[in-house]
Amino acid sequence: MTFKLPAEFLYPSSVEKFKRTIQTNLRSTLQGAEDINELFGNPAGDPGYFGPKSVTWKIHSDLPSMLVGGISSLLLQTLHPLAMAGVADHSNFREDPLGRLQRTALFVGTTTFAASDIADRSIETVKTIHQRVKGVAPTGQSYSANDPKLLTWVHVAETSCFLRAYRRFGPSYLSPRECDSYFNEMSVVARKLGATEIPTTYSQVLQYFRSIRSELGLTEQSVDGISYIINTSNSTGVEEGLRALIVQAAIGVLPRWARELGRIREPGELEGLAVDSAMRAVATLLRWALGESDVLEISRSRALSPLGTRAA
């Protein structure tokens, strides 16, 4: 007797095809060609800078809100004339925006999830690159990417936007204590990069933004950078719609003072609600399609494995 399998067991459903398409496209876009087992799998028992129970792992493992927070932080960083001059003079973000996105994602990923020695090497690589990033801004001020104050600005811009995006679009609630813990945990990365006077609580971050406001401003380079981030796209159709939604969600995550300083249009109340609702729905869909990331699974296995064994 010949047993014939039903068709649904032989061919993936349209739902499974959809999930695989998202997994393949989005993960490969952000991850690049890196060997994640090599980067995140060993040595066993090493929790890295933070470990699986940290707030940093909780926030940084949610890809949808990290995408929104990352775009928001790029917009915020343009408002510092010296930071923006460094990007304009030394970055190839126009010619290779995907490459820059992958390098940023790799740095955040390794310093968050990898073992301590790999995270240390990632930081040393960035510091070496920063040695070449120096010059004179259009304002006439000299800048250096290894300037402790500029490093603090970039760090606070990133972490504050990651947190704001997670609180708005993330899958779970963050208590005030967890918000403080996040800034305190992430100060380790900033300190190792060379930043100083790093705010380590939510209230200190708010105070930091108030204190640095006089150093911020909208330059021609800033306008060019903001316009590029918001308007430039090589996507079409559904991909372009998703990109536009993430950008609008990122604008909504910015503090109001930053939108005003950057002359970024303030969304109307109904428009803002519509964007937030759509982004929450898309974030839920992406989490369902992606499932738990391989990086998170491998990193957790390494961190929780007994010392002296191989986690992957």
C-alpha cells in the first residue's frame, strides 16, 4: 500500500513562505555575512558585559523597536554640529547606507550579547577608526570622534532613543527602575569607548539634554543629513511603505524639542495615533515572523553554559 502525504505537508503554506521571506531578508540585511556562532557562541559561561537577565538584553533583543530607535537616534545625532561634521566628512553613508547599518548593528550586537573579550575587541576597533575621524566643522570648531564629550553625546542619543522606542513599541512594560538600570548598564560601553560624565539614570539623561541644548543647532550639514534619512530610499512597494512607517515612528519617538530644533514636521494628533497604531501592529507581525533571533539563542546558551564547555 502506498501512503500519500497531504499536499500541506509537502509544500510550505503561504504563511510559512511569508515568515521565511521576512526572516531571510531582514536578518541578512542587518547581520551581513558574519559567523554568529563564532561571534556569540564562546567561551561558555561568559555572560558578556550584561548577561541574560539585564535590561539591556531585554531592550536590544526586540528588533522592531530597535529599528525605530536606531533611525530616531540618527536624526537626533545630526543636531550636534561637530558630530554631524564628522559623519559628513568621513562617513560613506550615502554610497553604502546598508553597510553602515550593518556595522552599527554589529557593534550594538557584539557589545550587548557577545562574550567580554569579543565586545572589548569590537570597542577597540571603533576607537581605532575614530582616530582618523577629525577635522574642522563649518562652524570653525575642531572636532575629533574620540572627544569624550562627543562620545557622550552619541551614546546618550542612542540609548535614549532605544529606550523611548521600546517604551512605545516594545512588547513589555519597563518600570522606572528598569529605565534607570538600562542607562547604568549601558554606561559600561560608553566608558570603555572613552566617554566621560555619562548620565546613568533617566533623570540624569533629561538633565544632560537640558545642559547640552546650547551646543546643538541646525547646520547645512544637519539639514542635508535629516533630509537624507527621511526622504532617501531605494525601496519600492511594500518595502517602501514599511521604511516610511518606521521613519515616521522614529520621528514620533524624538523629543519635541529635537523635532522643533531640526525643523521636522510635527505630526498631527490623529496622524501620530495612526502611525503609532500601525507601527505597533507591524512590530507584532515582525516578532511573530522572526521568532527569537539566533544571536539571542546562541548568546543565552553560551552565558548559561557551565565553564569549560563549548556552548556552540
